[in-house]
Amino acid sequence: MTLREDIGVPHYSARTHYHGTMGGLVFVPFIDLKTQYLALKDEVLRATDEVFSQTAFILGPQVKRFEESFAQFLGAQYVAGVANGTDSLTLSYQALGIGPGDEVIIPAHTFVATAIGILNAGATPVLVDIDENTYLMDYDKLEGALTPQTKAICPVHLYGRACDMDRVSTFAHRHSLAIVEDTAQSHGARWAGKCTGTFGAFGSFSFYPGKNLGAYGDGGAVCTDSAELNSKIRRLRNYGSEIKYEHPERGANSRLDGVQAAILDIKLRHLAKWNAQRHAAAIKYIERLKPLTERGLVLPDPRSADEHVFHLFVIQVEQRQQIMEHLAKNEVQTGIHYPVPFYLQGGYKELGYKPGSFPVTERIASRILSLPMFPEISDSQIDFVVEKLSECL
């Protein structure tokens, strides 16, 4: 079975298989939300019962509590909960006054929501190619993407790796650009000791269930250090209103609900530990897979545990389809993030890009493979994945 984050999170049954000297099979899910839920079940049920008892379903005390807790975790002044990660981007651009006729620089290799957030605000995404070692935007190509219409840059901390925010900030300051960070995959990652999402005007978060900090449904948040921008986001998420039935500006219906906020507040207490477990699992993968680099496998650069929280563990291989089929036959679930660059797909033809526009992105897209990664992944599961990969390579 193969998975992509844009399709949805699967439902996993509790399955335990033995693997060792006596043989047998280890089932390795791409992400194991069932195990995580069972560990938190009592806390979650108590918290959600509180929401139901108070009937505080929209923007209630649980949302306020989570906003304050997450702001403290990030080291930010303010967090505003919204309906999803895409809205967090759209509302950020709207709050900055970025719209029709304006351009925002983004990497070519990213989930499509990065572009949708810009397009929803009426602006135009302008793409740059990526660095083949980090999969993040190639900072040397930023100057070439500038036009008089450029108003912002959106660094994407993809796969859990922090962008070089020194270089991004220097570039943005030199050209008077706003920074809107896409931190949908980097909850808790840091650059120079500072959390991603706290370097620019806004940090945009998604709480899609499979994220390092995931809800049990959709959810998102915007963080900022500006009281003015925070107030703007709070109005925009609630029909442009601070006072009921008064709408001095246009807004949206994009509010985090109390049930999701209560769940996120519980999971936030475990996030640092979970991120450390992800990084430890990545190091084990790298140690065990290193011999396979002689057969063409390319490993991610682990960096430090602060800089990379391994939302995904992404390798590069030849003959990817054959490898995925072999792994699936052995009950190892994998994913591709992302198999076809969004700018080459039908919904985005108006951007004007064609095959060959971003050669590194297109080459990487044909080779990348995401292996199972979640905090609770066991050594035996990692060993089993490596064993089955070795059979293919």
C-alpha cells in the first residue's frame, strides 16, 4: 500500500506480527496513529468530554488555551487557530494586503497548498528550483525570481527540515519583502535555536492528522509577534468581525473548533519527545541504510535534532515503482512526497511553467520515496524495512 498526505490518513487495525530468527512478518504502517491514540486515549476522552459538557464548540476556552500553549512552545507572542493549514496561508497574505497583481516566491517542490494559499488571496506564486541535497528552495536562485511585483517570500520547511532563515531573512530585508513561513511540516524544528514559524511576519501551521502535531480532523494556526497582525487574523478568520454582527471588512469562516483544540493541547505536551524519537529513528535508518548507498540509494542529511524533526524520511532510489511494489507485498507502506510537481498539473497551467522549468525538482520527483516514519516505530520495524529494501537493491 502506498500513501500520499493529500489523499488522507488511513485507518489502521491493531496488528502485531513477530519477526526474528523464527521468521514471520512485521507489518510496518507509513504512520501509526492508532498506537498514538491508544497511549493518549484517557486524556483525550476527558478533554473532549469537557468540550461537549461546556458546548464550547467554536472559539471557546479550549481554543484560547491551546493558542496560548502553542505560542509559548514556539516562543511567539501570538497564535490564532484557524480551520486548516491552507487557510492559515491565505489569511496571512490577506492580512498583509497581498492580492491581485502581487507575487510571492515559493519553492517548486512543495505540496500544492503552498501555492493555493497564494492563489486564494488573488496573488501569483513565482517558483524557484530546489537544492538537491536538502529539497528546500535554492537560495542562489532567489534573486532571479524577483520582479517589481514581488511582495513576499514563502520558505517551506519541507519534510521537517528548517530552511536557512539567515539567508531568507537577509534576502527579504534587502528587498523589503514580507516573510510568510510554511511550517506545515516542521512543528518544533529550529534554526539557530529559534522555532520555525517565528522569523517572519507570519508562521503558517497545519494540524492535518499525520503531522508531527496533528489533530483528529482538519485544523491550522497562524503565529506572529505583531499585535496588529494578530488582531487582523482574528478578524479575518471570523467573517471580518470582532463584534458579533459587525463586519467592517470582508473575512472568512475559518475557525479552529474546541474539540480539535483540546486534542492538540494534549498532544503538544508530547511533541518535543515525539520529535526526538523521530530524529532517533532517522539516525537508525541512516546507519542501517548506509551500505545501500553503494547501490544507488541516496539518504537524507540528518542535520541536528533541532534543525530536522523528520516529519518524513525521504530517500532517493532508481526503479522506484518496482521497489514500492516489493515493499507493499511485504506489508511495508510507503509514500511519495510528491510524485508530480504541482505546476505541471492541469489546475496550474495558467502559471505558465512547462516540463524542464525546474530540472532539479523534476528529477527529484521521479526518484524520491518516503519510508515509514512515526515516533513509535520500533527497531524491528526499521530493520524489516531495511531488509526488504536491500532485497530490491
